[in-house]
Amino acid sequence: MKKVVLILLLAFFSFSTSAFADYIATSHDLTVSQSAQHKLSVGLWSSTNETVEISLYSKGPSGQLNRVFSTTVNIGPTSPSPVEISVGYLSAGTYVLKGEFQGSYGSLGMVSLNQVY
């Protein structure tokens, strides 16, 4: 009987943990035409105060992703948007942005990579 109760409790907590997993939003492909210093502009929204991990990936010819930049941003319902972040030197190519929201829901708005002059 104790084993059955233990198994049921483990199953319940396993489900509870996965039900509140992070939410990951992915941008469209972002093209950098000239190798240079760049700034990321991203609209972030969440209905609650939370931390978002922003990661920029270069996209290879067969679609493989390689992380080139990552940072965390604190946002909430009244946070100013878009958020602008210097991402440093980027080579010409295709990039993808992922936002990992610590809560159950969040969204990326307009996303762009802009050359810094």
C-alpha cells in the first residue's frame, strides 16, 4: 500500500512540474547582410513579472543552430518595449532569436538586428 501511495505521489509531482515548464518563443529568420557590430531590438510581453532568457543563434546551411549571444531580461506588464541590447560583432548570415519565458506564457513582438554605425 505504501508503494502505491508513493508511486501516485511521484506521478502527481512529475505532472505538476512539467505542467509549469518554461515557454519558449522563436523568431522568424533574421538576415545580417554585412559583418559588423549589431544591436538587437525585440518586443517582449508578459502578463506577469518574470525573467526572460534571450538567446541569439546563427543558423547554418542545414538549419543547425549555434548560440552566439545570450542574456536575461526582467519584464512585466508595464515594462517598456521594445528592449534594445547590444549583441556585439555578427558575421553576415542568418540568425534566429529565442526567448525562454520562466512563466507559462510570454511572447516576442517585432524582432530586428540593426547595424551599429
